[in-house]
Amino acid sequence: MQSQHDHDHAHDANAAHRAAPMVDEISDFEVLEIAVRELAIEKGLFTADEHRRFTEWAESIGPAAGSRLVAKAWTDPAFKARLLADAVAACREIGLDWAEPTGTGTPSDYMEFRVLEDTPNLHHVIVCTLCSCYPRPVLGHSPYWYRSPNYRRRLVRWPRQVLAEFGLQLPPEVEIRVEDSNQKHRFMVLPMRPPGTEGWTEEQLAEIVTRDCMIGVALPRPDRKADDPRPVQPARRPVESTSANRAAG
Amino acid sequence: MSAQHRPSSAAPTASQGPKAPIRLLEDIRRAGKTWAELAPRWGVSEPDPPWKTSLHATCECLSAAAVLPVLERRRAEDELGETLYCGTPAPEQQLLALAHTMLTRGLLSEEELARRIKEVRTRLVAS
């Protein structure tokens, strides 16, 4: 049996296998989260196993399922028709069951799901003006900005301007339809397949269908994948350093 | 899930009103280190604190038990996030809003929460 000492040396020999850095400090917020949860369990509001099941489910979801739905719809017209007709049933075809993790879904994800198809003249974007309803089984957790009052309040009033703030500038002839999610309905956008992807496999196509494309604040592009590095662009007009901040630096 | 629960008899300072500051949570808000502060200090690039998923699960369980429905919780998060806990980053803000709402609804008392926080901290420090 390998000793701990030898084990550590084996790791040091290969820096790529070193453990990722961790926060080795207890925060008041971490303590508060544990305290609230433990008291709720002790009072019988829910059980530790119920909490574990939700945690396990929440850590397993992400936008990959949505990307697969879109890629399959792009390559299989019959599947696309089924997806538009009954999205929850079509999800089961790719192994995604909206009834997880309880058998009846989660309280935050009602099993009413509709896919909105973009056309050359119609672009969809989703929001939840009331709170933060989001198709979590297919897209994972909503980004912070989706939950913000800024996005929720302004998108329904000024969709074209808000989309432009995301870098998506649509020509005036394209109608923008904002679909407001609610406690009973979840939506996802089926964007148009971009040119330059002819002959691609379903797997290749799924890579360019990012989360934001399925919310509707971005369009898929053949040169952009979800795991692409974040672009870093130099400032066009960098702030001139002054004697004051030179001294401070 | 069981919806059986009894509101705590001990009234927290939150009884002054649902939007009044609660001393216990104010102390955490002021002195607590957010993930945005801690992570870069320890060279961690993970965008979310490790307890975030657990917090979401607690919210789901409370909703499934009909103790704190989703819509009511989100409304409270909005109201408190724009007032008392404005300026606190998202996951910490959501946690403070949840604790605040549970206190003002009598699901927890400030005394028992303070006591448990002390116990949890002692346990974590010792481990």
C-alpha cells in the first residue's frame, strides 16, 4: 500500500495533478448556510435526504441538454417537429426527464416547456418578469443577470436596446418577441442554424449552441464555442497614466 | 415532504417589520467575507461559493414542503435585495434574504439561529 508521504511526492512530480487551490478559511456566510439548513431539518421542514437529492440534481444540470436538443433539431426535421409539438416528450428522447428529481419535477421547474423557433424574420428571447423562472432541466442554473430586476424590467420595454447591450444588434425588419416565463411555463429558444456549418455532426453543432443562444441574447456562430477562452481586447483609448497614479503604482 | 411545522415562539427583532434590519444578520453582512473577496485572496477561480448549491436545495425543499413558496421567496429576495442587502453580492444576498424571511415568518428565532451559528463555527474550526 502506498504511504501518504509517497503519495504526495508522486503528485509533486507532476504539477498538473496538484490539487486546485481552495479557500482555507471559514466564512460567516458558509456558517450561516449550514446553520439555517440544520435548523430547518431539525424542525422537520424537510429531511437531510430530500436536501441531498435536490443538491445532487442541481449539481448535475447544465446547458448541455439544451444544446443537444437544438443540434438534433437542426439535423433531424422529424425530431424538430416533435420538439415544437411536445417539448417535454422530446426531451425524453435525449434522456432528459423533467420529472427529476422527485418524480414530479422540482417546485421551481413546472413540467410545462415550450421551444420557440426563430425564423429569418422573428427572433425570440426569454425572460421572467415576475421572478426568475428558467428552464433549468435543459439550461442549468440561470445566470445572475437573468435574475436581475434590470434585465427583467427593461427587456419587455426595450428589447432591441437590451439585446444590443449584449452585443446582439438585429436589423429593424426582424421582429423581436419576448416570451415571459411564469410559474407554469418554461421556454427555450431554438435559434437558426448558422451558415458555415453544413455537413457538421450533431456533436459539432451542439458545441456552438451556447446558453445565451438558447435564452435569445446571442446567436450561434460557427467560430464560437461555449468553452472558448474569453476574448481579451486592448483598450482603444487607454487611460493615460498620470504622475499621481504612477507614484501610487 | 412534510409541511408540518410550528413557528418559533421566540420573537426575533425582525418582529419590528419584515424589512427592518435584524442585528444578527447585519453583523454577518457587515463583517462577513463574501466569496468575491475570499476567492481571489486564496487564488481560487471558481465563481461560486461551495455552499451555493446547498442554499438552492434548501430553498427548493422549503418550497416543496409548502413552507416558503417559490414566488414568495423570490419577492422577498427582490425587496430585501434592493433595500437592506443592496450591495451584497448575489449568493450572499440570497442567503441573507432567506434567513431574514425565515426569521420574520417565525420559522426560526434569532436566538436559536445565533446559538446554532456559534455551534457550527466551533465545529468547523475544530475540524
